[in-house]
Amino acid sequence: MSDLNDLSKAIAEVPEEPLLPIEKKLIAGSLTLGIVLLVGLGIVNHFLPIATV
């Protein structure tokens, strides 16, 4: 258990670093792409629903 305590102390001592501008752009791009694909899937599902048996 000593190793876990040492690890948690070491992690707590690491200062937080702000996100880089490219990281912010990647996050925004991923969220935008996810929302666009989700809306696109909803539209496709609306016009081409799966046929029920």
C-alpha cells in the first residue's frame, strides 16, 4: 500500500497545466464532428427507418 500512497502524493504534487491552443481546437473539433454525425444519423434514420418485421 505504500506504493499507492507514494503515487497519490506524487500525482497531487504535480501542478496543473493549461490546455494548449491545439488541444482546445482538437477537443472542439471532436465535439463538433460528434454532434454533426449524430444529427446526420438522426436525419438518415428519419427518412430511411429500419423496416420492422
